[in-house]
Amino acid sequence: PGVPDFYQGSELPSYSLVDPDNRRAVDYSHHQQVLASLQDMQNDTPLPKVISTLMSRWHDGHIKLLVMQRLLKFRSHHPNLFSAGKYIALTIIGPHAEHLLAFARRAENMIVIVVVSRWASLLCVGELKLPVGEAIWQSTRITLPAELTTASYIDCISGMTVSIQEYEGSRTLMVADLFLTLPFAVVATALPLPE
């Protein structure tokens, strides 16, 4: 809920109809408490389990804050990748290719690949559920160009390793592997964050 981008105060759900409504005071102490609880969860529990737990209660918005925290930390550790990295368009093939956008950025030895779903309600046939897993994505895949030679990537949010597969003679990332719990993925060539 709220705006798709984030602004000061919209890191957690905001049910306002303006973009952004920055006239209200931000409850910083609440935000700090949520961040502290997220850090405690990450200290005590493997990240994939943390993500599953937060997704099961997505209405509280803590998953939004966790994703933002992890991606902003990744960006702060690799500023050159985002400011000067080469943009590489990626080819998507398979039964639900039209439901994805994907690109890579490369700077020096670092590569990041971003994949997001779109038109999820069509994929889920109107059901209120996430477009995740093999049942939804089937053989939909991202073909990697020759310049992206890495054998595996690390998911910047979950910390899980995603391996490259050979599929019909091409090096690919299977969308079902990328979208195990979230309908988007940001994967990189090296462990992007100090844990």
C-alpha cells in the first residue's frame, strides 16, 4: 500500500492518496523500532525464513522496509555499479515472458541483475496471491549474454545462491528459481552485503 517509490515516511504502509504526503510528521521512533526488530530477526533466523515470515504478514509492511534496507545497503556498498555501470538489456523467453522486465548493470568485476514481474493479476487469474514459484513461471527464463560469464549469483535480499542453468543451448536464469518467495529479484555476482 502507498506509493511504489518511497519517500520519507512512506517506508511502511501509508494509506494516503497523494504522492507523497509529506505534510504529516513521521513517527521515527516507530520506524526505528521496526528496523531494530528486523535486525533482530536477521540475527536469529536465516534470511529466507525471515522473508517467508514477513510475507505471511505482508499487511504490516515490514517486508517493504526489509527490502528497502537490504537494497539500499547493497547500493551503498557498490555505488559505481549504479552510477557508472553499463546497462545490459536481457532477453526473456518462455510462456510468461511478457510478464517480466529484466536488465543487468556491469561495472568492473561486479554485475547486478534486476528482474521484476508485471501484470500479476493476469498471471494469478484474479486470485489475491503472489506470482511466485514454478507453477506460475513454468519454463520462463532469462537468457544471459556472453559478457555475463558468472556461474552463479547471490540474491541481494535473501542471500541465497542462484545458479545459471543450460537450457536449449543457452545460459539462463530460470524465473521460478529467482521468484521463490518474492515476485522480483536483485541478484549480484558477489556477496553484496556484510551480514
